[in-house]
Amino acid sequence: MMLEGTTVGLLGGSFNPPHVGHVHITDQAFRAFNLQKIWWLVSPGNPLKPISPESIDIRVNNCKKITRDSRVFVSDIEYRFKTNFTAETLRKLYKFYPRIRFVWLMGADNLVNFHKWDQWSWIMENIPVGVMARPGEQVKAGLSQTAFRYRRFRVKATSAASIPMMKAPAWSILGGPMRNISSSQIRSGIFTG
């Protein structure tokens, strides 16, 4: 059972496959946002990606193998909720866990295209967002449509630890060391770093 006020980061994704980059940004998020838990939300599929992922069971099991941190909870809750979009998932999580302080976590590459997500402005206005730098994406993320629209609500990285306690909209982009690896590179057999 989660205690009232517990701070939980939500890292959604296909995790097809999970890799050290996911572990790295999870570690980074724990430190920067002062989170007590992070839930890896393994999605059944990504409406913006044409590729069919491995089965949900395989991806969940692979996630459990790669993360050894007891503060990380690997979940197929989107599959069980039968939700296709982040906003739907968040509404259900808020319904079932009204006293948890959630923070949405994503890579800078996702912020670049965030305005294409279903109900993206609802997400920004209902959950604090932590954005992790990705090689080659940090500048683009800072210039994205979402960053421009919500520029008044951007929190400096030096104050990112306060984000879980803030009322949305509130968001921050973290810099720092990056891993040049992605699931698509692994699937194609090419990655550096």
C-alpha cells in the first residue's frame, strides 16, 4: 500500500527492449526529482510508432531483469486498464491513487513531439513533468511547441526536486550525462555508448 503523499515517477514506454538507458534515466530521475518510487509503465503499444512490440509479458519480464532497484515497480497497468493513451492512464491512476504525488517522466525526444500526443495539454496541466536529456534532443526539446506554450511553468533544473510537490503545470528539463542508446537502435543492431 502506498502512503499518502508518496512521490512516484511514471516512466511510460514500449520498453522494446528495455536497456541501460532506461535504468540511467530512472537513476537520474530519483536524484533530480526527489522521488520515492518510479513505476515503469510498459505500454501495450505506441499509437505514434508503426512497429509492433514483443508481447507485453516478455517486455515486462525483461524490464524486471534489467532493473535491480527495489524502488522501481514494473507494471503492465495500461494493458490491464485497457488504455491506449497516456491521458486515459493518468485519469485512472488518479482515481485509484488519489493521494499519490505523480510526476510524468519522459525523454527529451518525446517532448519534441509531445504536441502530437492525445490530450497533450491536459497531461501538461494535470501532472508535473520531468524531461530527461537525450543526445541531440535537448535543444530541440527546449524549442518545442510544448516548451513554448508552457514556458512560464518551466522549473529550473536546479529546483527540479520541488516538482513532485508542485501543482501542474510544472515541468523541467534535466541536463547531465547521457547514454546514446535507444530501443530502436538495439532492435536494428546498432548503438553507441
